[in-house]
Amino acid sequence: MRKFIKNSIIFIGFLIGRKSNKKVFVSMLSKQKNTGPGRFLDNLNTYLKKSNYKTLSRNPFLYGDVILIVSNIHIFMYKIFKLFKVRTVLRVDGFSYPELYTNKNYEGSYRRNRNFSMSRIETNFEIQLGLKFADHIIYQSLFSKFMADKYLYNRVKDFSIIYNGVDIEAFKPDGHKVQKKFVMSIHGNMRDTDILNCSLKLFEMLFLSESFKFYKSINLMIIGTMTTDVKKLYENMCRNSAIISQHSSLYGPVNKIELAKLLPLSDLSIHLMSGDACPNAVLESMACGVPVLCQSFGGQAELAGEAGIVVESKGEFDYSEDLIKSCYDSVLLNSNGFNSLKFKARKRAEDYFSLEAMGSKYSDVLNQKNIK
């Protein structure tokens, strides 16, 4: 029903509203900034405002000559946009991978159950059709293009690979070096019990490691929104582990300003989600001079590069004891090089993932300039 109402509002807006060549209409009408797409749109609009170019509009009664479709929209709307001579640019967000949403019962396993629900099937189908019918496609990473080609639709022309950007003026290092204190962090919207379970067990192993006895204090910051199941898991692990209860701090959801103050306190960001397309959390950590620990399967490995600790994924969507051990070994292998990685992380964010780097490429696509 919500989708029907949204599409109806857009249709009526196009029918009685007016077109402005100074606007780029966005299919995501909500102004929420704490989700991945919301953060992306806020970052893009920040750049567009500075560049005196077209700005984003969520008002269907004042639409532009181009629409930026975030993830998916009903196929009927493509016909409406074509009728009103509005060019369609689809930014492919994450979708539901069959290997992950298996409908299997993993009770007692390291993996949680994930069901391929009707809403997920519908979203995948709408993205699939968008990949075929949109005038131009933007993928967030090479991994995103690979997975879309594999499961949805192999787009062979009129597409771009544009990584997300991060506000490197807002997110920046505090200048500290790793000495007698070591802080790890996890941040983002936490929906998966298996990922948090994996991350917390890794923290415990590192805390107990002889190699980390050098530090006078070892702590973990957990920043972001938790689902009910994830919050319950964290509380249970706190009850069963003195290390987690005494040496981890739960900050909950924070705004951009608060996040930019907290992240530079960290020395290593734990981002163990497998198959992530282009996570803002990774870019925000890197901009703050915080190297990222992540799996090789996913776009996060493209972002981290040599500035992070990328663990070879032995299996897709693997959160097993084997992964924890691999992560543990990789962190210890790099334990003497954190200060160097902190510098590299910031430098990589500046060189490749600034708002200017992202925004200028989006501007070219939205203005039909030098599109590759």
C-alpha cells in the first residue's frame, strides 16, 4: 500500500506539477539520513549545492528532467517517466542474494535464518526490470555489477561504476597514534545476529591475545541502531562475558556530528559483513584514519584496498569459527603496522572517495557528460 501511495503521489505530481532543469528528482521521498541510501543522498546533495549544479528534489510537483531512482521503483513508473520525457538513472543498491536468503533453518549454526520473503522477491524483480529499462545504470562497486549481472540482468551498455563518497571535511583523524591504548569499533545499522556474534567473539580473542598484552587498555565501541534480535544477542553476550560487558560500550544511533567525533577515537574498524556493495561505514572509518578489517567477498574489499586488513573469504556469507580465526591471525600479523595503516586509510579516502570524486562523476551522468 505504501508503494502504491508513493507511486500515485509521483504520478499526480508529474501530471500537475512543473519541470525544472535545475532539479534532479529522487525516487526516495523520505529524508531519513541514517540509512545507507539516505546518507548517500545527503552526501550527493552536499556536493551538488557547493558546485552550483542541479540539486536534488524530493518534491514530485517540482521535478527535474532527470530522475535518480534509488534501488527500485515499480515498472509502470518507467513508462510514466518516458511519457513526460524524464531521463531515468538507476542507482543499484543492495539486493537479496539467493546464497544468503536460502529459506533454510540454521538453528544451532553460526548462521542465522534468512527467508526470501515476498517483499524481497518483489524488490529484486523491480531492480531486475530497472536494469533493463533505465536509461543509465550506476553500480556502487565492481562487486555490485558482478552480482547484478549474475542474478538479475547483465547490462552491457549505458552504465557507470561510481563508488560512494564521504565528507572528508567532517570525518577526519584526531591525530593520535596507537601507543598504550587500543580501541576497536563497529558501526552502522546492525540487523544480523551472526555478524555481531562473529565480531564480538573476535574482540574477545584479541583481548586475550598475548600480542595485545602490550596495551594497558583494549576497548570496543559499538555505534548504531540495533534490531531487537541483535540487541538481545549483545545483552546475552554481556551477561556471559566479563570482557564484553566491561570493555565494550554501546552508543546506539548517533547523528553525523557525533559519529565524526567518535570514530577517530578508534584504531581498527571491524566490518565483517560478507557481500556488502559499498558500505558508508567503511568510508567513514577510513576518512577518520581508521583502517578496516573486512572480508574479501564484497565491495568493502575494493574500498579498503591496501589501507585495510582484508581477510580472504573461504566461503560466501561465512561467519564461522574459521572466519574468526582467520581475522584473528590477520590482525596479529598487522599488529605492528597500525599507525601506518591509519595514515594509508585517510590518504585513500582523500584520493578516491571524497564527495568531490563521487559528486563530479554523478554530475557527469546526470548531465549526460563524458559518460562511460
